[in-house]
Amino acid sequence: MAEPFKCPHCGAHDYVVVLTGCNITGATLHDAYTWSEEAQEYSFGGSLVVESETLENEGGSALCGGCEADVTDAVTAYQASQGDAAEGEA
């Protein structure tokens, strides 16, 4: 069984990967709109790619879901260690 990622700053297990410079083909997007009673209008909360045929990106970073610290290096090391563990199970 795999061990969860642990943020080196706050210990949280959740993280978000933000990809930049993306070329996406055949995508399904999820657009979020929130009504503001105060402003009497909708605000756009951004688009999320739900699925796609292809996705190419120039780079990215990982942010902790708890403290929002940059955990790119820690996530990369975690993913590498999980790949090594999976190879040992085969």
C-alpha cells in the first residue's frame, strides 16, 4: 500500500498541480460561476480541464492544499519514490 504525500511545511496530504503553457485537444472544461448578492453579478471562478484527448505543457508547479506552499520538489521526490516502490512490487 502506498504512503500518502506529506507536505514538508505543514504535514497536509493534499496538493494541487498547476500546469502552464498548455496545448489541449478534445477537452471537456468545467467553468465555475458564483453569484454575488453584494455585487449583484456573477464572478468567473476559472476553468478546470475535466478530461482531454491530449495535453502538452511547458511546465508546472505543485502547491500544498493546506498551507499553499510551493511543494514542487517534494511532490516530484514523492512521485519518484512511489514509482520505485511500485517497481519493487512487480
